[in-house]
Amino acid sequence: MYVVASDHGGFELKEAILALLKERDIEHKDMGPVNLDSVDYPDFGAKVAGAVSNGDADAGILVCGTGIGMSIVANKFPRVRAALAHDSFTAQMAKEHNNANILVLGGRIVSVAEGVELVKIWLDAEYE
Ligand code: RB5
């Protein structure tokens, strides 16, 4: 099961990622937020990272404006390997070389279409 969350800076991309997971029939849970209102990214990063850390979820996806804040938060949790990807190479390496169990994206760095492509690459890649 995949868990997904964002802050306001990543909300639009988060919604598109949820649509992708639904389209692919991948079991998932939206951990918020529910709209574009300004929120504190650590609150939402902790929900996803906590679920991955305690085994409630297999993996997660987090989106904030840059991806930096969510990465910092998520990597404080035991058993979490959160990787920030900006392009197809880093998305692929995040799985192949780092076995990242949380993919982090910057909603103000990549377009919605690019972000969805990065999620596809990470989902489809195999840990080497
Ligand atoms: C929110 O304005 C912004 O700081 C946040 O989305 C993220 O980029 C933090 O790292």
C-alpha cells in the first residue's frame, strides 16, 4: 500500500499522482491535504513517513514546493529512505541504487506532467 501527501506547494502534483495510482489500480491512501490552503509541510511529511516507518505502508510519495523540506522530515524516521528526484535519472537511481521507499518531488521544480512521469519511472524501476 502506498501513502501520498503534500503541502500547498505540491498539492496539484499530489492530486495527479493519486489519479495515476488509481489508474494503475495500485492500493493507496491520500494523507492530505484536501485543498490548496497553506499548511505546514512537516505535519504531512510525518504522516507518510510514520506509516512507512511503522510498516502500515510499503512505500510513499511526498511533494512540497522544493522537495527539500519533505526529504528532511521523512529521513528522520527509522527505516525510511526518502529520495528527492528532479529528473528521470534521479527518479530511476532512487529505486535502482538507493531502494528509496519514499519518493520526494518538488511541485515548484517540476511540472505536473513531469512529476507524474518521475513517479512512473520510480514505480517501474527495480532495486539492483
Ligand atoms: C512552502 O512555501 C515551502 O517552503 C515548502 O513547500 C517546501 O518547499 C519546503 O521545503
